[in-house]
Amino acid sequence: MFLSVFDMFKVGVGPSSSHTMGPMVAGARFLDAMRASPFEFHGLRASLHGSLAFTGVGHATDRATVLGLAGFKPETYIHEDAEAALAEIRDTKTVAPEGLPVLVFDSKNDLKFDFGPALPGHANGMILMATDAQGDVILQETYYSIGGGFVVTAAELEAGQDTDDGAPVPYPFKSANEMLQMAQTSGKSIAAMKRANEHSRGGADNMAKGCARIWDVMNGCIDRGLENEGILPGGLNVRRRAKAINDSLMAERGMNLVAPHTINDWISAYAMAVNEENAAGGQVVTAPTNGAAGVLPAVIRYWLDHVPGATSSKIEDFLLTAAAIGGLVKYNASISGAEAGCQAEVGSASAMAAAGLCAVMGGTPEQVENAAEIALEHHLGMTCDPIKGLVQVPCIERNGLGAIKAVSAASLALRGDGQHLVPLDSVIETMRQTGADMHEKYKETSLGGLAVNVPNC
């Protein structure tokens, strides 16, 4: 099994990897199918199902779907261009994607939110349709946004093509147990094995530049979040807090009587900065999702700024180790909140960050696996119940606490020798089972939990 570091960490746009980035990607894929088709098209239609319908407006799914059908992609998204395109689409009731004729598309009538049963393949389903001049559908495809910006068609999902089927890699571990066995046999770290796999597919130069780009975007997102103030969009009137927390912490620097637990405030400020940017529709990196995007960069920033001996030369090892753990979770369970609750998003992110931190602080493969296990185990059962469907409450603070748990998990693992009772594989399987048992109202539908017990307007 191989899942690239660049699949786990994708540069994109907020507020949601599955509800914003995914539909935009699906739109782009459908345009490609239209370009390859012999038919002459006149218009477009779309329907959103399951979680994409229930929390679509709060996650900007409608907006992302329209932009995807207009030719926008998350990796090249420019906010100003998108705003101009949306205004023109509203006025003209058409889209004009490159390589296709101008197509009729009235988002008020041609984009449907279907609040009935979810489509059979996944909680995040959407159907895209192209019509002829008479309004008859002549091309149709069902897409599933399966978390972290990953998108598959119904046929691909049924055929198992949501997993890798490329050329063999040197260390094709499908479980944490296989990963540890390969590490023991080879004498390599998890990062070294993951690096060898990446080199076999994309080359050393591509990987080095790509990892540097990932951290640059992550770190830039933290910096912007620590500088910006104001009210987040969406109607909840949630105030940005990261800047005020950071300013307060900076003012306390150098004081002799600062409590040791203040370090948790630094970690939270870094994570909240990212997720406030995400909530505002800014540029973020999936880690492994947008809703959990603040955990891992916060832990890296904590390590670089607060841990003696930290060096940026090890960031690549951090990312590779984290991606290895994230790949195991995605392959054997889920990273989708709509499929398994927030344990699959913030829980997975915390496990990835704990593993990365443990690795760069000298942990053995066994200690790294233990760190990931501790972090994920203590997110089991966590629901996804965003108020008003917005990736704000409880999501922003939750990233801060997920980062704190990651640091604690790595520290505990480093105090041991890597031997422990519960294997990471067992926790991943438990997370999968828990997600399957979890009531749908707690899986990113805003039909339960905080979403119904806190006034949202």
C-alpha cells in the first residue's frame, strides 16, 4: 500500500477538504469527462446528498460545486478570481469552462440539496449531470468525496480504486505491524522507509521541494492567523482569538513567574490560527483534512520555537513519518468526519502529529507507533457536530486540544521503550468500528450534539 505524502498533505482552500475541496475537484473531473465526450452540451445540473446536503451551506459546498464546474481547482484557487467568477455566474446564469461551450447553469434551480437518504457509497455523495439543448441528461457521474480532498467515482469506489494501484514500492506496509517489522528488518526509520517509497515514485528532488512547499504554506497559514482579527463569516459571529492569545503570550515572554502549563496556550494559538484561516476560506494544507488542518503544523511550530535542539532540517522527517501514519488510518479506517466522526479527523491528525514529533525527537519506530496509538486512542468516539454546519465550533478549539494531546502522547512514548499493551492497528480498527456504530446525527450532519443544543443564530 502506498499513499504519497502529497496525497495526505494537499494545498487547498477552506473551510473543508471533503465538503469544499472535494466538490471542487469533482467538478473539475466532470469537466474533463465532458471534454472527452462526443456529445454537444448545453447545460449543467448537480445534486448534493448526505452530509454534503445537510452541512453543505456551512461548508461552502454549493459555492465550491459551482466554482468546480466553472473550472476552478483547489491547488490554484485565487479568492479574488473566484469572487468575480461567482458574481458573473449569478448574473448570466451560465458557466464558461475552458475547452467547452458556454453552459446554462442557474445555481438556484440547477443545484439541488437532497436531504433524503445518503447515496450508497459514502456519506459525502454528489451527482453531476450535463444536458443537451432540450434539457435531457446525456452525461451523468456520481462522485464521492471520501475525506481529505480525495474524490472517487461510484465505479472507482466499487472497484476499490480509492487505494493505490501503482508500481511497487520498496516498503509497501499496509499495517502498523508490517511497518514495524520492515523497520526492524531493514534497520531504517519510518521516515527513511517512507522516503524510499516516495523516491521510487516521484524522485528525490520532487519530494524535497514538495515537502518544503507544504511546510511553507502551513507556516504561512499560522503567521496569517496570528495577525488577523475580526469576526469569522457564516453568521455565528465567532471572533478570531489566535492573535489576542499570541499577543498576550508575547507580552509575558521573559517573565520569571510564567506557569509551565502556559506552553499549552502557545500550542493552541498556533492550531487555532490555522483553523481560523480555514474557517475564513483561506489557503490551508489538508493534514489530513481541512477540519483538522491546525493540529500538525501547530506541533511542528511548537517543536521549532520551543524545543531545544529543534532544526528545520528535520521537518521532512516529521512530515514523512506523519504521512505514513495517516496513510495507515485512511487505508484501514477513515479520515472522513462524515463517515466516522471527528475521531477520524482530529484524532487522525493528532496521531500523525504525535508520530512526527516523536520521530524528530529521536524516537525509535516502536516509540513512534506508540505515540500515534496513544493520541488516536484518546480521541475514540469523538463526534462531528459543527454548529450551523460551519467549521468553527467546536472545530477551532478542538484542533488546539488535539495538538496538545499529540505533544503529550509523543512525550509519554519517549519516556517508554516502545512496548505497550494496545497496538496502533487495534486502535485504528476500533476507530473504524466506532465510526460504523456511531449514529448518523453525530457524523457531520449538524443534526445532533452541540449543533442542536447551542443556539446557532
